[in-house]
Amino acid sequence: MGDKIERILKTDLKSILNPNIWLLIVAIPHTLFGALVPMYQTSYGSTEFSAASYGLVTAIMLLSIYLFSEGKSLARMTAFLGTSVFLWIIFVQMLAEGGGFNIEAELAPPFIYSISLNVELAPPLLLWGMLAISGFLHWNVEKEEAESDEDIDSQTDDREDTLDEILQLNEDSNDS
């Protein structure tokens, strides 16, 4: 039990925000609650059905990124899709009348600013935001792995050079 807690506490942010895991975390509820349930509950041709079919297309995109890409391309596509849907949710709410997103500012002292957001938007914004962050954290994942491999190779080469120098010095001392 103590080893599990210690391992959890030692995990870093980059391993927690793995794009593969977050693609699944976002895809499952998005597919169920953003696409399939609304499509089942509404009639064909309604605006809700159209929005749900767009949700289904987005769910297919999430699944295809998960299945058909890896490394740097997976991280970058995850970052772009997560960021675009996150911003799309905010822009739609800003443009909709009474959509649950409100910005107010009083231009006289004491300059009161208020931004309000509908609580119902918190779960999708949180999920899509975390998906985008996971993609950005792994943006250059292949480059970092290649650099660490090169560092290991250069350290090995340095050790071999040092060993050769030691053997050469040993031979020189035996000759004299």
C-alpha cells in the first residue's frame, strides 16, 4: 500500500497528462453524452440532432487520432483538436444570447469587472482543456527521446575514449 502511494506521489505532470489516456478520457463521455444520447433523444433534422452528429464526427476524430498516430504527431493533433474544441465551446457561448457566458465591465471607479460562466460548461471545458494541455506537454516527445539517446551514446563514447587512454598509458608505463 505504501509503495503505491509513494509511486503516485512521485509521478510527474507529464506522465499524468499522457495524450493517449486523455484521448480515451475525453472520447468516452463525449461520445456517450455529446453524440449518442442526444441523437437518440431528438428527431432527425432538428438543430440538436445536427449538433449531436457534429459531436459524433468529433468522437470519430478522437478515436482515429488514438488508433492511427503516435509520438509527435499524436501529441500535436491532440493539442490542436483539444484547443479548437475548447475555444469553440467558449466562442459559441459568447455569441449565443443568454448562452451562459457573460462579460461585464463598469468603466467608472471602482472599475468592477465580472465574468460569469454557466456551471454546465465546466466539465466539457475541463476535459477538452486537459486534452489540449496533454498534447502541448508532449509536443516534441520524439525530439526529447532522441536527445536523451544521443546523450547516453556520447557518454558511452567518452567512457570508451577514457578506457583507451588508460590502456595506452598502461602500455607506455610497461615499455619503460
